[in-house]
Amino acid sequence: MSEDIQKRVAQLSADLHHHNYMYHVRNEPVITDAEYNRLFRELQELEAQHPEFAQADSPTQRVGSDLSGDFPKVRHPAPILSLSNAFDESDLVNWEERNRRLLPADAQLQYVLQPKLDGLAIVITYEDGVLVRAATRGNGEFGDDVTANVKTIRSVPLRIPVDPERGAAPERLVVRGEILFHNEAFLELNREQEAQGLPAYVNARNTASGSLKQKDSRETAKRKLTAYVYAIVDSDGLDLESEWETLQFLRDMGFNVITEAALCEDLADVTGRLPDWEARRDDLPFEIDGMVLKVDSFAQTSELGVVGKDPRGAIAYKFPAEEATTKLVGLTIGVGRTGKVTPTAQLEPVFIGGVTVSNASLHNYEQVAALDIRQGDRVIVKRSGDVIPYVIGPVVGARDGSESAIRPPESCPFCETSLIQPAGAVDWFCPNPKCPERVMRTLEFFVSRVAMDIEGMGPQTIAALIEVGLIEDEADIFNLDAEPLLALEGFAEKKVENLLASIETAKTRSFEQVLTSLGIDGIGSTVAGLLTDNFSSMQNLLDAAAEIQSASESFAQTAEPLLPVEPTDDAATDRLLSRLRHPLTELVPRYLDAADLGDRLARLLKPLHLSADHLSALQDALSRLIAASRPLHSIEGLGPVLVENIVSWFTDDHNQSVLAKMLEAGVNMRAEEKILSGSGLAGKTFVLTGAMSVPRGEIKALVEANGGKVTGSVSKKTSYVVAGDAPGSKVDKALKIKVPVISEDELRALIAL
Ligand SMILES: [Zn+2]
């Protein structure tokens, strides 16, 4: 018997050590927090009953570690403690009772209650009011020195007090806080990822951790992290008596303190507030996994002391888990409007955070492979807020060998076309634009509220109209007549009238909205806005795409005969050949503003030993492609992958015919005229360089609307170079050949004359 217990203690210790490592160091947890807590409590209880079996390095004796090898280590001035957990009200009552036994009989216990942030603990030191050091919690004793990275977080004051009128900083102050993504910032980060054609981040906490541990602080600065401060670890020259006073002091110093902390009269006051917090958790701007409850008085806290790694005076109240494990029993394959194939896990139903979940997102096949999720695995599923439940990963230890690998299907389950995976993409696609599933999803999106917003046209109506052959694509919607609709079952006169009226209204949606509605991969409202800032009509976009396509083809015709047919055995040469075969993504962005294109191209192509004639032919073809691509490539925020998507969408025959039909039916395809026009610039030629107060496309349109011309390069024929902030080499060239350089304001003044 006692041997079994000893074995169990050893097993639990080993498991918990492993899970600590996976969670804190690798950022790849394989069990849920709830399961971790269960194992941890079991070990704690066994050790309490049989202290003789407790190992010196038992996980109950130490705080988990987030240390990694990349940063210098910093010793914390006092141990950074963790909290013990309560899972229901009775845990809280027991906790208070145990505490009362250690305090005088008449002790009044007041509590400070605040949300428990699901972020990364951080310890920040200020000397004479100046931020001198910031470290992660690490193992509680030592942390990683991430000072440079933390300094980039705007909600962390570099000097305190932020407002000198709010008191004076102590000689030394060490505070503890939490670093995290606000939900909105995390969503935005993922929108940017998507716009660049990169995979989305799955877990906000892990992404915050990865962002904080960048070796280059400029990378951290790009992420919109937020910091909250809630405790003082150590200080010189401070005399505070309670948690509540501490929060007030931190607020006065200018720290970001959670505004909703509450001072509670007694434990009943605390428990009375918990249900309300649990109901509100999904409405908060950040993720929380529970509430923290602290004895308010520092005198009482120090009397209570510390047990193991937990201070007795504080406890975390955990909300019911939003994660659970269950079995992955099968897969459903969905095809979206862009043709993107998404695998969804079918699960043995499991109860998570108040609902039964039987499907969960697997994101994409690349992710499935990266996480090594197999059919038949026990998997960890997370559900939080309005987010679709998703699979975090497999429980590798639960495998019995019957699991099988998951691979993408070879053909589309709806139309049997072979699937393709574009170079560099993580997703697989059904390339058939007439695929019935794609058509259905395209139309569903097209009429939805975020797109053309056609009221009265839900999925059922669409399905009915497709069924009888009244619509085949988006454009057909705008040619619907009352008569055939009235002949359909369930389409009464009033309904048809309303439907046709909302279709009529939809024809007047803004150009930007129409562009968003087309559902082009990577073009949401943000990118659509960038495009409509730079292109005044659909026709301009079509022309630009056609020009790029034609320049790409002629580049390929020039290049292909010069390149070796067989793959070489030299990796560098192969890479070079691949670049030449994908000039739009590989060469154009690189040489967009190259003043010495000829020299640079000659250096790049040296390994191919081309003749001078061939080199110059390639240079001409590339110059033409660069010129054609410039209107798209020079738009900030538009990555090369996106540019390629745009070109291939707008040069596709099917898409072109849909657009032509829509235009004919009277759908708006022009940007609003917002520019004053005139002829003050007639006969003048302008070159634009550097950042202007508005997108360069708008300046170009302004010049053109006033009769001027805008060209790409400076020559003797150029009338003016208009230079914005950080102009390029064009200004030097202009000065050299004596072309006048003017500012944006001077340009506007010219127009006003
Ligand atoms: Zn298909």
C-alpha cells in the first residue's frame, strides 16, 4: 500500500515537472489548466498525508519557470509567489477559516477583489522614479531580463510619477504586474497576419509571451501589448498599510491599474460579487481566468505568512474551466468562398464552460501536422467567449497506437476538383470557381451584413434561387425580376417587393464596400480601403492587374529560354531560378526603388553567366514589370502575397465576367469624387516621393484632376518633384538635373492659384 503511494507521488512529480516545462518553457501545454490543477492537488494531498515520500524537488515546492536561454538572468528582490486556487465558494470559506485560526479571535477581515488576468507576470524596478529593469517571473527567484522589450510597451511608465503633481516616487520601487494583449489588439494582430498571407496566432497568452521574449525589441514594439500593475514587491521609503492603499498609490504614480478592483467588507460581500464577474468575463477587454482575492491589511497578511510557495493572505478563485479533453472521432471538411479547405474536428460531446461542444476548429492542415493531431487522439479543446471552440493539441500520453495521421484530401469533396496549395500558403484550396459549395459560400458572404447587406436574402433564399436556376453568381442577384420570384413557393408579393427594394439599395453601396463583398482572399475592409484610396474605379484596378499580368508574361517569355531546364544540384542556384520564376513576389518588392537596377540584376544573375544582351533584355522586362506593379506594390500595408492574389483574381475570366455583369446591372464601381478639379496643372509633369499627409494615390488623383501628369522617374521633362517625409533618391536626382523640388503644401498652393 505505502509502496503504491510512494510510486504515485513519484509519478505525479514527474508528470507535473514535464507539464511545467511544456507550459512555461515550450509554451505548448498538453493538458488543460484544470487537469494540471487536479494532478497538483492530488500530489499536495498525498504529500500532506505522507510527508516522508515528498521529494525535495517536488513541483509543489517550487513555482513554475518561464526561463529561457536567450536572456540574462535577474534575481528578484523577494520571491515572486504564486497563489493557491479555490474552485468554489466552499474552498473560500475553508480558506478564511484556516486563516482565522492564525489571527486574533476578533480580527476583522476585509478583502480586495480584482480580476485575475491571463497574461505574463512581470517585475519592474524603478530607481528614483526611473525604470531601470524589467524581468519575467522566471522560476520565482530569478527571471529573464527583458528591460528593453518592456520599455516598448506604452502603458508602462518610463518615469514615475507620470504626473509630477500626484506625489513623489520612492527611492526604489519594485512592482509586479501582468503583460497581455487586449482582445481587440490580438484580433488586429491576426488581421495583419492574414493581410500578409501568414497564419493566425491561436493563443493570446502564448503570443504575448513570445512577443515579450523577442531578441530584437523592435519586434516587441510592433505588437500592441498592454501592462497592468497590481502589487508592490519591494520598496525603499514607502509606508503603505493595505492592498487598497497600494492600488491607490500605484494609480497616483501613473501605472495602469485595473479600475474595477473592489474593497469588500467581508467574505460574503466577495462571494456575492463572483456570479456577476463570471457573467461579465466575456465582455471585458482582456481574458481573465478567475478573480484574485487578497486580505486587505498588510499587518494581517504578514501575520498569516507563507506556506510552501503560496502566501496565505491571498487566493485565486478560478472560473469553471474553458478547456477540456475529449476524443477526436472524425473530421468534416469545409470549403469556403475562396476555395479554402478547412478541417473541423468532430468530437465526443464534452461540456466546456457551460455548453456542450461537439465540433471544434482545427485551423488548417499545416497546423494539424505541426501539432501532430491524429484521428482518434484525445485532444484538448478550448472555448472562450464568442470564439469558435478550437483544438489546442493532442494529449500525446493518452495514445494507444490506434490513432491515424490526418492528411489533406486530394480532391474537393463537393466538386472533385484536385486541391492545390499555392506556394508559400498554409492552406489548401479548391480552385474551381463554379464549385457548388464555393458559389453558395460566396453568395452567402456577398449578401451578408458585413458585405453588400441585402436584407431579406438569407442562406435559404439563396439556396432556393440557386436551386431553380435564377442565380448562378453575385451579378445575377441584380438582374432578378418580380415575376419569376412570385412563382416560387413562399414568395408573397410583399416579400418580393421588399427583396427587390433592398437589392436596388445595394447597387449604391460604396466602391470600398463592393470590393470587400467580392470575398477576394486577404481583402477585408481594411485592404479594400487601401485599394479604393489608390484606385478610383473597378476599371482602374482591372487595368492595373491586366498590365501586371501582361508584364509578368513577357518577363517569363524573356527569362525562360535563358534558364537551365533541369534542376541544378546547387541550392543557391535553385533559389535564384525560383526567384526568376516568381518575379512578382520575389523580384519586384526587392527592386521596387532600386536606382541601379542594371548593376544589381547583373550581380544577382552572375551564377547563370548570361550574355550582356540577355542581361539587358531581362532588365528591360523587369523594369516594365516594376513599372506595372508600382501602383499596387507601393501601397503601404499591401504585402507581395496579397498583390499576387489581387492580380490573379482580377485577371480571372470568370471574375471579370461577373464584374462586367454587375457594372451593367448598375452596381456602383467608382470611388466617390472627393477632389476639386481644374486645369491649373495642365501640361505639367510631377514625380512624387516620400510619405505625404494622405496616400500617394490621392495626391496623384489630385494632380490628374487638375490636368497634370504623374510619372515614376525623374527626367529633364519633369516639371516638379513633390517630396514628402523621408523622400528617396529621386530628390538627389532632381537636384542634380536642376528640376525644382517642392513640398506637398507647395503643390496644393499651385493648384489653388
Ligand atoms: Zn470544389
